[in-house]
Amino acid sequence: MAKQTSLFTFSGKAGNMIGYYRDGKHYFRSMPETVRQTTATRRAAQRFGAASSKGRLIRRAFANDLDVRCDGGHINRLNKTIIKGGIRNTEAIAGFRFNQHTGTDRFFTVAPTLSEDGILHIPPQALPQCRGISTLEVKVIATRIHFGERRVTGTETAMILLDIREAFAGAALNVDVPGKGTLIVALQVRGMCGDRASFNRKYLAADIIAVQEPQTKQVFHKPEHQQQAMLQQRLQSLAVTAQQQAISSTHQATQRQKMAASPPVIQRE
């Protein structure tokens, strides 16, 4: 591993060299001549590739609306979070920090909650007193991602300003995004010095606080013993009906035979 020191840095493959970015710096290394993979390493590589693809889509969904600078290791941290929680378990990324140095819990000790109808509730609470900070800019970014189609289907934002010198009575923000896919909600909080954001990363937070998987129609199946009981009742009903039809047919045949055997009756005028 070597550090890139030229004015023109690169990421990815270039000849027999691979460039990559980590912790705010660019590095490169040479490609191995041969690669031997076991079944376990091949599966690990597949999981990492799937996590990287999913993480890239999540980052792209928030990139245009985030005002907080992410730390240099957020890409690897997000990939690790996805792998640890499971590729298909998107809810595992709830709590991820785009800026690992500060979380939104620094400003809201009582965590916001997302209701099923798409309303983000921030409970009433005492706001922290920060040196040089007079206002908190609170921004909610909600995006809906269809991971099956690998696309962002919609994004909505809402923002409020809170004066830390005043009592905070709580807030409710509508963050529902129509469309298909998984709803992911990020909360961004910036400490404001007058009309500009603080340069201190301790006062700049952006966390994924909620994930809602798409609603699926539930199919309720009756217990197997109930199905068997209903089937038995149906068979018994059919048997009784068949028996009644057989008795009726026999009776009608007997009547016809009696009528045929009886001599005709001639009435006198």
C-alpha cells in the first residue's frame, strides 16, 4: 500500500495498479498476479459486492440534500453495517452516522420516532446549550429506494429552525414519500452561528433514524385442522345427498312398476 502524492489522483483499476480512497487520503497498490479463492472467500466477495452496491445507492439517494460533510471512512462503515445486519435487512442501517464524530442524540436526548403514517415526531425536551450556537437547523430527508430495480423513486425534505434559548414544545414533520420501495429517513442537525453553520464537526450531525420496508399484502391461511374438518363435513354432506337421491330414484322406480302391473280401470257411463 502506497500513498498517492501527485496532483492527479485516481480510484479504480489502472493497468496493474488499483487506486482507492480511505480516511481522506488516496492510496494505490499493485494487483496480484494470481488470485485463488476458496468457496468461503468467494461468498465473502459476493456479500461485499452486494453490500457495496446497496451502500452506493443509499449514499446517492442522500448526496444532494445532505449539508453535513461525511467523514472519510463513512463508505466502508456503511458497507460493514449492511454486511453485519444482512444484505436483505435494510432496517439494520437505522442509527448509521454519516459523521461518526457527532450523532443527533447530542441535540435530542429523547429520540424522534416515525409513525406508520409517515409522520416524524420529535418529542418536547430541553435543548442543549452549546457555546457560540444560538439556533439549531433541523432538516429531515426522506427517500424511497427500490433496491430490486436499483433506483431512487423519490425524495422529500423538511426543515425547521429551533432557538435553543426557548422552550421546545416538540414538532411533527410529514416525511412520507409516495411510490414503491423502502422508505429511509435521515435527520440532520446543524448548530448555527448567526446565519451560517458552525465549522466545528461536534455541532454537525446526520443520522439515519428510521427505515420502513414496503407494505406487503398479508394472506391468512386457515389452520390445517380446520381445513380437514371442513373437508370432512363437505364429504359427509355429499354422501347424504347421494344417499337421498338414490332412495328417491328407487322409490320412483317402484311406483312405475306398480302402475305397469295394475289392470286398467274402465268406468261405466
